[in-house]
Amino acid sequence: MSRPLIGVTTSRRGGWRSYLMHRLALLRAGARSVRLIPGSPLPSEPLQGLVIGGGDDIGAEIYGGKVLPDVRIDPDRDKLELGLLHAALPLRLPILGICRGSQMINVALGGTLHTDIYEVYVQAPKMRTVLPRKSVSILPGTALDRILCCNPCQVNALHHQSVDRLGDGLRISAKDESGIIQAVESESAPFLLGVQWHPELLVWKKPQQRLFAALAEAARQVQAPLEATGKA
């Protein structure tokens, strides 16, 4: 069985911790991984899949959102991920977006974000935890439903932004009890998923590990990998 190479984007500041968790999850799924950060060399070996990881807020100017003070952004990372997505999407490369990554997939496809969910969903509890304490409902018949095989699912929550208007070709695949979009997926691509939670921090949860297993399996089927050489 081949071990596909998956590129994982992370924050430059402190993102190595996140990358180690992704690397473990992908290793357990039978895949290899390489960290992708702005300013570092891109791998010479073609990529058979992508994880667009969590971390910094996405610059509001990219999607016409409200600029908030005191939020951490990284314009170079925004540029890197948008470039990777715009190259990978036409190839129908398997892509898993996590938290910020789910939002970035939506933005890359022309969608918008709620810059601060608590200004829109005023009744939503302000939850920030790495533990699976948030309940999300998976829409029946979606790819996410077939992968996770749990409904509702208990997940963690580390975000204050979320998907607003859907990008082209995307549909909602999960919401939480407050109505906040918790996952999106492609209507037509073989594997294009974005989840608002952090499955890499829930490695002991079999449904969450199945996300990485599904990504790895889709990557093994790739016929046209992404030649991402040069500098990020």
C-alpha cells in the first residue's frame, strides 16, 4: 500500500505543535506529511493531498469582512494557502480544511466569513476547549456523514470566526446547536472537506481519525499530484 505525501499548512509561530499532531494522525492513517509555511522551501516531491490547518485569523480584506483589532493575522500565510488551493482545486486534489482551513477553502471559492461569530450568534456560548464538549449535527447523506458515522458528534471548539456565505460548489455538512456552520464540503469533488473543529487533537476518537484515513485513501487514488516546488 502506497504512503501518499500530504502537505500540511500551519502558523509560523508555534505551528510546529499543531504539525506534530497532524503528522501523528496522518501516520496512523498510512500517509506521510510535510509542513508548509511561508518562506520555507516547498517539497520537491509532488503532493497527493493537502491539509489546510488552523491558527491565525484570515485577513478580513480578502473576503470583504470587518477588520478587528487585536487579532493575529499572517498575510504571507494567507497568500500561500490561497495559492495552494487555487493550484490544487482544478486538479481535484484531496483537501481537508481544519478550523481556519475550512474557512480558507470557503474564501478561496468566493465565500465569506463571520469575522466574529458572537456578534452574529449572540446566544451562542463562548466555548474554547480542546476537549470534545461541543455537539454538532451532521447532515444525513453528506460525505462527512459517511466518514464520521456519528451523529451528533462531540467535538472541540477553538474558533471565533465561521463560514457565512458559502463558496461556489460547497454545501453545509454540519451545524452546532446555535446554528453556526461547523463543516462544509464540495458538491462534486472526490474529497474536499472543511471542519470547524480540530480532529488532530482528538486522535483517540475513532470518528475523527476516520477523517484522516479517508483523506489518505483519497490521496492514494490521485492521478495528477500537485507539483509544489520552489519557495512558499
